[in-house]
Amino acid sequence: MRISNTRLFAAVIGLSVLLANGLTGCQSKGSTSDKTASSDSSSAGKSTNGTAGTAAAAPDPSSIPASKIADAATILARPQVPILCYHQVRDWRASDSKSAKDYIIPVAAFKEQMQMLADSGYHTVLPDQLYAYLTTGAPLPPKPVMLTFDDGDLDQYEVAAPVLEKHGFKGAFFIMTVAIGRRGKQPYMDKTQIKDLADRGHTIGAHTWDHHNVKKYQGEDWKIQLEEPKAKLEAIIGKPVRYFAYPFGLWNKPALPEIQKRGYAAAFTLADKRDDQMPLYTVRRIIAGGQWKATTMYRNMVQSFDDK
């Protein structure tokens, strides 16, 4: 990585602060005032997996001709698919602050949420499927939902992934590459574990190098935070990395074409409104609150992605 010693020191210090706080700064709760559509997405197609599970694989986004890709207005008019965002999946520690607990979901609570989705007939979809649906109207199963995980925490591999797979679910894991293989109070997945997730059918996406706010990028930042993490992850999993999740859920209009021209097919924010010209680069998610009961999560998910 071509980076000055001063900048490297600053980045490591910044990372240390994030790690000390359990990366609770990774997200902005944002607004849920965007005009959305039914969480059932009943117009999205028929299930092929029974009452729960994952829909069939979608085509490579690069194989879809430009002439087949819908315009922004059409994409925005399609019913939104509920997308949940998780970070740490572990039991709370005595040192966790009240605000940190919003973003750290206890294991039993996570299992309860996944069981609720399965029992309610939800089917997980992956980013390639969502992209095909948004751009071409390709069918999705009834009651689609996307499960996403930011940062690359080890507990996502050891705890969350087995729970997903118990229900036939798949997830999208957005990796912060500076932390790959780190151990300590908050350990992170190593290269072997990241590749294993990809080999098991989960999606691996990029979450920058060191969690630097996209709104502050200039100069070499685009290369360091977008290009190099993409290339590193592709080398690890042996597959294209097409999707990006914004640190803190923050973005601005100038960033969108920069992300697009670096080979990403779509990018994921949090609860803010979508951009009216490049909606594929402002796909909405909501945080699945660590202090929510499964019923609370379900209600908030439906309300956030339902008609306003």
C-alpha cells in the first residue's frame, strides 16, 4: 500500500478509536422518510424454496446489457426490498455503553430474529439478485429480505453465518480490509474465513480500507479506500467484488460516480433517502437494533420499507 508514514499513523490511530468503541460509529441511524413500497414485494415473483431460504442465483451484473438496465425513475418506483444491517453478533460485556448496545446484538436475540424471519416465510436474497431485480425487473421470491454484515468481525463468521445457514439463509459481508486477521478484544475474520464464506455462497463486499468517511475523500483516497480493498478481496475469494457499503452510512453526490467508475455495481447506505439520479449507489438499509426484540425488529423493518 503506497501511503505516507504520517497518514498510516493517523489511520491506525483512527482505527484504534473505532475498535475501542466496538465500531459503534460505523452507522448513522438516519431518516426513514424515503418513499418506499411493500416489504412483501409481492410483485417480485414466485418462491422456489418453500417457506424460507434463498432465491436462485442471479446473473453477473456485468453480463446485463446497458440497453436492458432501467432508468433511475423506474428503479426508484420498484418496491424496495427490506435490507437489515448487523455489526457485532455477541453477548454484551459490562464495558459496553448503552449506545454501543444498539449495534451489538446478543446471540440469543440474533437467533430469535432469524427464526422469526424463517417462520414468517422470508427468503434471503443477495446483492446480485437485488441488482437484477432493480435494473431489469427480474423476479424475486415472495417476502424477500437481505441480511448484511459490516466490518468483518469474527463473530459474524463463527456465530452469525451458521445461524443463517441453519435456515437456508445467505448474507452479504462487507469487509474493512485493514482489520483482516486482527485479533484482540474485537477479533476480525482472516483471509481463509472470508474465502470460506464466499465458497459457501455468501456475498463478499468492500467496506473501505480503514473506515474513512467517504464524504471526506480526495486525491489518493479513492484508490486507497475503494480500489485497493476491492482488489485485495478479489484476490482472497477468487471472485469479482461488485458491492460497497459506506462507513457510517454516509455519502454525497460527488462520491457516486467515483464508486461507479471503480467497478462497483451498487453501494449500500443506511436509512437516508436514495439519490434520484443514481439510486443503485444509495440502496437503503436499516440497523437491526441490538436492543430490539424480534417483534420490534419486524415492525421497524416493515414500517421503514412499507408505503408512506
